[in-house]
Amino acid sequence: MIRLLLLVSLLAAGAVGVRAQHLLDWSAEEIRAVGQHGPWPPPPVQDPSNKVSGTPAGIALGEHLFNEPRLSGDGRMSCATCHQAGREWSDGLAKARGAVELDRRTPSLWNIGYLHWFGWDGAGDSLWAQSIRPLLDPREMNGGPTRAGELLRSDAAFACGYERAFGSRPGSDDERLLVDTAKALAAFQATLVSPRTGFDDFRDALLAGDRESASRYPLAAQRGLKLFIGEASCNLCHLGPRFTSGEFGDIGIPFFVRPGEVDPGRHGGLGRLAASPFNLLGKYNDDASGSNARRTRHVQRQHTNFGEFRVPGLRQVGRGGPYMHNGSLATLEDVIRHYSEVSPDRLHSDGIPLVRPLGLTVEQSADLVAFLRSLDAEALARPSPAPLCP
Amino acid sequence: MRLFSLVLFLVFATGVSTARAADELPIFDAHMHYSHDAWSVVPPNEVVEILKKAGIKRAMVSSSNNEGTKMLQDVAPGMIVPELRPYRSRGEISTWAKDPTVIPYLEDLLSKRRYRAIGEFHIYGADADLPNVRRVVELAKQYGLFLHSHSDADAVTRHFQQDPNAKVLWAHSGFERPETVREMLRRYPTLWCDLAFLTAHVSNGKVAPGWRELFIEFPDRFVLGSDTFTPERWHYVIENARWSRQWLSDLPPDVARKIAYENGDRLFGGAP
């Protein structure tokens, strides 16, 4: 109610021509649209499929495992090798480099816990299931199915950390220990929430009717935001506080990976999801009600899924290039140019297209980039994790 | 003994494999494109290999700028049914209907080459009454060709208003609900529907309610399609054929055969 009154007073002030020097006119509809991109930060993640989600012991174990190279086949690669804290939890490379160079970019882990599909192709329906894949994949960490269990049993600190998190000493069931390793990894990753940004301050001020604070937001970013939620309709897919629907789209990026071979994207991911023993329909889902498996139960493969990739969140986007699932665009400017010039022929005509060539002017493109950069902020340096069992 | 067992296994395995190939439902694919951006990344010989692996015995192909269709005909004349597209580049989807150079381009090609259809073209609502589209309907009548129309029901209705005897292949069945498709099929006896890029007619591998009744009522009016609208989509053709056979197996065998290839053969035949 208070927010509504403030909104009304803000609009009334605008109507009588009292305008701050550096604040554009924002309609009630625009303010509502801007408001949907917050508040920030969101409440902490609580994943019912993961019994150590949100628990201090699970998070601590997960952070140590995240930095542990002994989980990999050659003992040289950890999760942190590709998901580097100093590089926005990615690696800055166009294509990820595991045991070999891969076909996709390393996705950032910022705000990863809030998704409902994981990986560029959505082959994981939980963060812990997704965390198993690189551990086993011969092209990535190549750890094999028993390595996590062996580590948890043989290393006193990990055994102790495991007991604190899961309530018992590591047993002999290697698959169970692999899943528990992934659940601890997921508990840690879910704590990676990006910092508040200049946009968040503007959004909150705008909703509160605080024109003075709102006017500190750069004009170029304001113009870019208006485009983002208006004419360009970027917020149809990049919606909500994290600026993503969490779903998948074909935005006209070619998806050949080499001659004669394509990356099928979501279409392939759905096949792997259905075949995975670790999906939420399986025995490792800790949610006895099974209600969190509804999406997995009902999702169906469609022709449109071929070549679709997950819509990434945009927080910290300016600090995290290269861009697109395959790192094919080097800069934010390239990304905006893509959307400005995308060929509609690469997109199937079926109803109103979500993606269309925007035909942006140079100024509009610069404004959109300014807005996107306002979603960036410096994250606090992360202290080294405390010992598991001092 | 071990060698004998191996030979026996190979003979048996080969026999099973041959029997399986013979049993595999052939497919007439009535909705393929081979446009300019595909030529270098999926060369003609590779296209033919994909068609063979997919069990597609014949495919109706259009391409922007129509040279792709010719390239495929040159390497596999018996497999490719040519369709004339009013686009010289893929960028003409939204401009062709008002472009004065399109009709002379079509008339020139029709005077030089033989086609089975004009399309796939994109047109919606009242735009189907634009002079270019009217002329395309006339050309189809003059040359006895199908109109392969990616349209809403309104545009299809306008095609028939212009030529009540037009033969129209409705691309993607208009992405319409089965009730609308039924109404259109009942109203226009020379309307056929392709199922390219549709998934609504299948649910968990079975034919969805509404569509099943439609296929049973009109078994002669549907054909399959892959819609290779980007070069990458050529690498989806085999998977699409496998998926199509899966849902077709949920229909009575005679209906499945008609939709899989008999309708395509009857309507579009082989190479002209």
C-alpha cells in the first residue's frame, strides 16, 4: 500500500512537470516492469531435493570439494579450474577447456541455485544432478564413478566434513557418495549470489518514489532500460530479478560445432535428462512429496528444442564474456549487434517471433550496453574456506 | 568353432539388419529446404546420404534461390521433387509479396524448369490478396502446380477464393488446432496439410486426441515434413524420421502408410 502511494505521488509529481534533472519520465507501466527485476538479493536457496541445501555443514563440505583436484581423473582439475571466483565463476574463455576443448562456454555460477534447469541444454533438473556430469565426463574432470567415494572415505577431513553434513560416516556405496558429493557441491554453489548493483539502487528508488536517488542512475542506462523493457522486449526472455526465464531459446546463433556435426542443445539435453538415473524422478531426490519433479515428469521434446540453449541471467554480464552458449560473440557490443541484425530466416515463423532484428541505431545500441553494464558490480573478495574439522 | 560362431553371428545380424531395413516405413518428406547458406556446410552428396539414412525415399525440396534444388536434382534426380520458391535469398520471407521483381523471376524459371509446387511461401490474412500472391495462384493454375502455403486459415481461404480448384499444401497445417484443420479440410477438398515442425499432434509418443480422429477421417490429406529451414536442421532429419515412424506406429497401418509416403507419392510423384 505504501509502495502504491509512493508510486502515485511519483506519477503526480511527473504530471505537474516537477522533474529531476537526470531522471527520464517513467510511466506507471514502465515502473511496474522495472520493479519485476527485483528485489535483490533474493531469499537464500532452499532445494528440497537436496537435504544439505542451505545447511552450513553441507555448504562448507561443498566449498572444499569445489576446490578439490583429486576429484578429477588426473588429479589436476577441480570445479574451480573452470569456475573461477575471480572470473565471475567462469573462465573467460570462448570454449571451456577440460581434458579437451569443449563445444560450449563455461557458464557463470552466479545465482545458479535459483534455476530449474541446469546446463546450457537443461540436461540437469537439479543443481546437484548437473554437478555430477562434469565429475564423470571424460572430456571434463573424468573422475569416474568411484573417485568421489574413495576420496570421502580415505581423507580424514573430508570424512569428517561428510559426517557433519550427512549425519554418518561415508559408506561403501560409491554411487550414493557421488550423489552426496554433488549435493554438497550444489549447496555451496547455491550460495553464489551476485552483489547489488547500480540498477538495483535505481529500481528500488524508482519504486519508492525517491527521485533524487533514482536520478543518480546514468541517463544512458535509463534509456537502455527503457528499450530493454519496451521496444526491444528483451524482458520477454530476460525477465525477473535474475533477468532470465530459466528456459531455452533459439536466437539465431549457428550451432554447427564442426563440419558434419551440430550441438542439438535443448533437444539433446532433454534426451539425457530422461535417461539420467540422477534426475528428480529417481531415487536420489530427497523430496519425499515428489512435487519438485513435476517439470521433469511433464516436459516433452519438441522440434523447436533443436538448437535451443538456456537463456542466461544478465547479472554481472558485462564482466563475464565471451557470450552465447559457444562463446561466439566476444563483447557485449557484438551481442547487441546480433540482436539488431539477426536474420529472421534463421528463426522459424510460428506466431509472433520472440526474436526479430531490432534495427538499433548506434545510440540505442550504446544505451543498451550502458544498461547491461549497470547490472555489474564488484563482488567482495571471498575468504578462504575454514577447515572442515579443525 | 569360435570363428564359425562369429560367422554365424554376422550372417544372422546382417539378416536381421536387412529385414529391419526392409520393414522400415519409407517416408516421402514434403517440406525440405536447401538454401544458399546450406550448400557449403551440408554439400549435396551429404544431403543424399542423410536422406538415405533417414529412409526418406523422396523429398519435395525448395530453396532460396532455387539453385539448391537443382544441385540436389543433379546428384539424386529420382529422390528430389522440385518446388519453386519465390525467394532468391532467405531474407525475402517478409518482402516477396510486395516485390515487383519476384513475378518475372518466377515466370522465367517456370519457362525453363519443371516443378511440382510453388512454395513454401509465407503469407498471412489479407496479404494473400496482394497482386503478387494472386499472380502466384494464377501461375500455379496455369502450370498445374500445388501452392505450398505457410499461412493462417484466412490466407488459405483467400487462395481458394481466387481459384476454387487450387491445390493447396498447407504448411505446418497452419499450426492450427485440429478442430480448425478439420473444418478447413471439410470445406476445401483440394487442401492437403503437411505436419512439418509440428509436435502438438503427438503426446508421449502417441497420437494426441483430436489429431487421431482427424487422421482417421482424412487419411489421404496429410504428408510428413522435416523443414530444414537452417543448415543445421539437416542434422535433425534422421531423428525426425525416427520420431515420425514412432508416432505413426500408433495409427492403423494403412493410415500410417498413407501419411508416411503414399499420399506424397500420389500427390507429388517422383521427379517430373
